[in-house]
Amino acid sequence: MSNVHDAITKHSKNQHNHIQSFLKLEAMRESLIDEAIQLCVSSLPFEVDKINQITGEMNRLASKGIVPTRKMVTKQMVQDFVQKKSGK
């Protein structure tokens, strides 16, 4: 009986760690997206490479289950968002 309890505890801990890793990556990704948006609003150059590197890590976690995938971000997506937000 103890082995079953230990296995469930280990599984739950692994899932918790998996979710926590995803949440940290999600926060980093959102911060980088916000930064790209602000640069775009200011008509300054911006890149999406770091955003997509983190997105790739998130999607690798998602492939193991329990967390969702995220879309890769393009410069056009950021520009479209800024344009839509400004009403132009």
C-alpha cells in the first residue's frame, strides 16, 4: 500500500513541477511580448526570436501533457495587434 501512495505522491509532485515550469515560461513569454508591443508602438525595431524560443520550450512541456501549447509569434502578429489596438 505504501508503494502506491509513494507512486501517487511522486506523480503529483512531477505534475506540480511541470505546471510551475510552464507558468514561469508563460510569464517570461508574456513579458517579452509586452516588450515587443511597446517597441512596435514606439516605431522601434523589435524581434520575436526570444519569444519563440520560450514558446518552443513551452510546447515541449505541452507535448508531455497537462499544459497547453502556445502559438509561435511573428513580427506581423505584433504589428497587427498594435494596429488593431490603436484603431488604425
